[in-house]
Amino acid sequence: MTAAVADWLPLSAGERSVAIEVLVGGPLSRTELARRLNLSPGSLTRLTKPLIESGLLVEVPEAGAPAEVRQGRPSQPLDVVAESRSFVGYKITADMVYGVVTTLRSDIVARLDRPLTTHDPAGVADLLAEMTAELARDFPRLAGIGIGVGGLVQDRTVVAESPFLNWRDIPLAALVEERTDLPVVVENDVAALTEAETWFGSGRGLDRFVVLTIGAGLGYSLVLGGRRVPCDEEDRGFGRHWIIDPHGPLTPDGARGSAVSMLTIPNIRYQVQAGTGRDWTYEEILRLAAAGDPLPARVIDEAARALGILVAQIANFAMPQRILLAGEGVGLMDVAGDKVTQTMCDHRHPLAAPVDLETRMSDFHDWARGAAVLAIQVLVLGAAEA
Amino acid sequence: MTAAVADWLPLSAGERSVAIEVLVGGPLSRTELARRLNLSPGSLTRLTKPLIESGLLVEVPEAGAPAEVRQGRPSQPLDVVAESRSFVGYKITADMVYGVVTTLRSDIVARLDRPLTTHDPAGVADLLAEMTAELARDFPRLAGIGIGVGGLVQDRTVVAESPFLNWRDIPLAALVEERTDLPVVVENDVAALTEAETWFGSGRGLDRFVVLTIGAGLGYSLVLGGRRVPCDEEDRGFGRHWIIDPHGPLTPDGARGSAVSMLTIPNIRYQVQAGTGRDWTYEEILRLAAAGDPLPARVIDEAARALGILVAQIANFAMPQRILLAGEGVGLMDVAGDKVTQTMCDHRHPLAAPVDLETRMSDFHDWARGAAVLAIQVLVLGAAEA
DNA sequence: GGTCGATTCTTTCGCCTCAAAAGTAAGTGC
DNA sequence: GCACTTACTTTTGAGGCGAAAGAATCGACC
């Protein structure tokens, strides 16, 4: 049982699809799997047998509650052994490293944060190795490491460009691999979060899915048919040229009236500071706006309008089945969600399908979890993806 | 040879994929097909044999010119017998029906137009049957009819809503089928044009593709993985709420400053008429603008700016590999293409991939050809698509 | 002009996967 | 206890696929 979870890799295509379906779809009976994968019952028996024998899947007693009482032979749901392996995810910011340990299902089972005192690549790799060693004491069955970085990442191994770390072409995956002897995946943070949501979150099972993050900057990620669409400007900063209102505010970052100007946390703080002379935090500004303080209220109102227009444009042109709003800047939705929705509707055809807009207040551990999902994907898919 | 092109339908999945690849990809050797479809050479021999025996494919002598001189056994390109079947496509406008006959490759081999004197459904069906009968004299091997209509079409058979014909829930396909004994597909005109471009035109082989049409109204169609994304507001008129410039012109159709206001032919004519008191044609307005006449020039300049912004938004959010600009209103690109491109770049990230923007001046026969492609698809795919 | 190598296509063979159908298991309803 | 329903398993046969060897047809080279 313990050592038997042999390598996940030597799976046939059919077996892998079954494994993934169970992994992301929760416990599923063979009949349900047959329905989802368009296979005959007989095939399901054939495909699941080796997976169960290898310990990758187990038959779970019952779906939690007795569920609905049905006639006939009760189904025998299959589930992955979520705790059979652990995965580590890190999110690197300018001054902190946030770490999590997750199960195969990407549930967070531990957290570990450390201040980042150096931007020297070797120093960062050392820190990550130390943190990993510490986590490995409690979770000996670590199967991989995922690292999320703001910036441009190539081949899921090399940080090609990261302004806030001042990195260029740093082979971070190799640096950490040689210190930990674990497979390492590096990816842009928004991309990582997107993959996590695509596999285990809001985007599960959808054909067209968008993730829009608001924080220090904007992030945009389009998922089509389960695959993230790569794009050149990826995380050299989206939205600096998405001009929402040509007469909008002029801010240090982004073109006048751009989505970056009007929505990112630094620029909202800048606008309020420029008007009041005081440097409030983002949360304070939201509170002031909610309380009716004129200037913050106007800035937030304009931000909400900008977000509504932005979401409407995304919905109009990319036509996703769902849009996930994430990041630290989604507090805007709590204070001015109505304005966002209203503006969005004004910029949509009245007969258009309502936008399935989901808001997820995410902290840095959610970003780290996103990175861990990459490690899960690598184990399951065998590192073979674009 | 003549009667042998048995039914296209009883094909295995593998055979069908080969047939479609040859159909849309031109003459292809077995080796090339094996490469594209990820099959072994042996499989190709197996799959092509019955297709050749049934007369659907033929071995063509050589690729036109002797091509490159290579060592080894020369390849034996396969091609469909494009003239083995003919297809009819109609585009219905308020006062005309435009008809074409195409080959299996969707090349137009004949045209036939007739004034539409009635909007009575039976009368329209009668006219289509008459035209079909006339075309059938020259092209006896008609295999299907495609009809493109502006408006909302359901199940490719029923015109659910067509304002300009004042139709509601008209089973046009059935009406024409019973008069012609041919399979009939009805589809929204933009959708038909999009399918044609996806199979045989600019969108061939692309994973993400957008068609934007400018004419009496706007049309928008997103193709992902070879499939058009269906959408609710489909052809109840796109773009009335795509607000490009809140301070833009107020026109009879569309919200103030919307894409419809600023780009469609009737609204451009309206703007110029409101300013000059004369009712110029679209082409005259373009000429006046090019000659420097202030008011038309300003209207066209604003239209170009609007188009640039619109295309940039599409590129930013839907990230297509190519955008096709079609319709009768693309003359704008000839006069003010630079302005469009310039504005587009201003609204894109400087590092973003350049937008592959293609302009296609299309007349009504191109729309009819699009409808004919639907008939081709039905024959090839067996009417099985969403 | 004969041989060699390159390239394309064909043939043969065995493996793998799948679906169909029949059989088994395990519950509910009466 | 009996019929019925649903879930799963086993068996069997067909079909598609790739690997590998062979045949065809060209250019290159001596």
C-alpha cells in the first residue's frame, strides 16, 4: 500500500483518461465514467483493473451520505488516493516566498512562508530547497515542486524575464532540481493559477474559460478546450493598452484610462493619494468608498465601471462560459459589484447569455497552490504538454 | 465513373478524416496525409484504398508543375473529384436572391440571381425551387442546397426570426426540400460565410479564427478548434452595445458611439447625410473622404478608429490567429487602412504578436457560396454537427 | 548502363482496444 | 421469496493500428 503507488507514468491513453477523470471529477462509479468517456461498461472494467491493482485508485465505500436511494445494485465509486503523494507549490514575490503542500487533489494540507532576503538566483534556490526539506519532514512522499513567478517563463523551466526580481534567463527549475532531487516546474503565476482552476476549480470541465486577475497588475488567461492559449505579451503585463476610457486617469503605470490605470491596486492607491494627499491602503480605500467618502467613492466607482466594461468586452469577444475574477484586487466586487454588473449589462446585447462571473478572493497561498497543481499535472501527464 | 460516386456517408472515422483533409487541403500524397493525421503509412494505404475504389478520390498525375526535384519514388498525390457533385448556395436579401453553383471544392461554377418579389415563405420557396430547377439543367449532379439568411436560424432548418423578411419560425428547409427533393441546409448568413472560410478560406487549418463582417449590420463569429462558437445574441445584431466611444455619434441604429453606429454602412451614410444634407452612397462617401472633403473624411476617420479599437479588442481578448474582415463595408480599409492599423497597435501591447488581419471584399455571391459550403459539409459529415 | 541509396507506397502480421452480448452480483419492491 | 432494476464482469469477435519487411520508382554516381 505504501510503496505500491508505482510510477504513474506507464499508463495507456485510456487508463490515463480514466485516472484524470477520477482525479478532477471526484469519486465516480464505473458506469458514470463510461458515460463521461463514451466507453462501454466492459472497457471500464478493463481500464480500471490495473489502476486499482497499482493502488492508484481505490473503491470507496459510499458517496458520503447514502445519497439518493435507488433500486438495483449499488454503484461502487472509484477515487484516487489523494494522500498517496504530496506536492509542493511556491509563489515567489519580491519579499516573500509562500509555500504550500497539497494532496493529489490539490487540497492544501500545510503552509510555510519565509521572507525573501535576496534576489540572487542561487540564494532563492537555496531558500526553496531549505523550505522543501522542512516540508519533507512532515510529508515524506513529495512527488514534485511547482513554482509560480510573476514574469515570463519559458519551457516551464527558465525564468526568461522577471522585472520585480530583476532576473533574466534564470534556469530556476534546474537550480532547485539539483538541490532537492525532485521534479520541478516553473511557470508564470497567472498561468499556474489558471491551470489550477481549469483542473480543479471553476474552469473544471468547461470548454471556454477566462481567468482575470486584479492585483499589482492585471492578468488575463484564456482556456480553450482545456488548454491555456499561449500569448506573446504574456506577463509582461496585460492591460496597459486596454484603453477603457480615453479621458480616464493618468497614472504612473499604464496608458491613460487603461485597465491597468483604473483597476490595479497601486494605481487606485495612487489616484486616491493624488486627490487626498494621504496614502491609504487598498482595503481602507474600499471602506472609505463604501462609507461614501467622495473621492475614494469616485475612484472606486470608476474602477467598477472599468471592470464592467472589461468583463463585457471579454464576454463579447472571447465568449467564455465562465469568467473567474481572482487576485487581491477583487475586493472591488464586494463594494461595487452592482455597478460592475450594471455596466457589464449595458455593454452586452440584451439577449446575450448572462455572464457567469465568479469572484474568488485569493491570497498568496492560492497562488502557491496553483503552482503545486503544475507539479500534479506533470506527474499525471508525464511532463508532456506545451 | 459517372454513377459510381456512391454515397459519401458510409465512411469510417478514419476514412472520413482522410477525405476531409484531402478536400480542404488540396491534392496530398499519402505520406503527407500520414504526417498530418499522425498515422502510419500502412494505415494510409488501408484508408485510401476504399476511397479510391468508390471514386471519391483519384490519384492525380503530378502537382501541376514538376515541383521540386527529389530523389526517391515520386509521390502519388490524391485529390477529390471536385466536379463529381455540384452544390447550390443561395443568399436571400430583402429584394434579391443570389444563387451560385459550386464544386465539391466550393469553387463557383455558375451564378443565378433573381429579384425577390414576395416575402411570403411559400413564394420564396417556390422561387428557390424554380432557380434550382434552372440550375439543375446545366448541373444535373446537384447534391444539396444551402441557404443563407440574415437572422436567427435554428437546427439549420428553421428561420426562427428574420426581421428584414418579417419571418418567424418558418421551416424553410422543409419547404424547399419538398419542392426540390434535395437535402437543404439553412443557416444564418454570417455563420455560413464563417464555415466557408473555416473549411476552404482564410481560416483553413487554424485553431482560433475570427470573422468580422461589416455591412448593413455587423457580424461576429468565433471559430475555435474548427468549430464555430454558438452564441445567443447571434444575428439579432452584434455590436449595438459594443460601445467604442461614449461620446461618439448618435445614430438611428445602435447605442451612442457603438460599433454599429460608427461602422455600418447605413449609419455612416446617416452621419454624412446629417452633416451635408445629401444622401451619398457608401462608395461616394469613401471617395469624398479620400479626396479630403472634411465631413466625410471625419466620419470615415472616426470609423477607421473605431474599427482599429474593435479589432484590437478582439485580438486582445479572443486571441485569434487570424481575423478576417469581410462584407460590403470593408472598403473602409482601402481608404483608411493605415488609420485602422495604427489605432489597433495603440490598443495592443507593444510586444504582442502582430494581428493577422485579412480583408476580403465580398459580394452577395460570396455569401451564397458560404451557404453552398454548408451543403458540402452536410454531405461529407453526414448532417451530424451542432 | 548498372548499382546504390532515397523515398513512397504496399503487404503482412500481430497486438491492442473496443463493443456486443451474455452472465453475475447486489440491492429494492411487493 | 420472487420479480425487477441497476452495476459490474467475462467472453468473444471484429476492426484499426503500427512495425517491419518488401516492392516500386526515381536520382546520383561510377
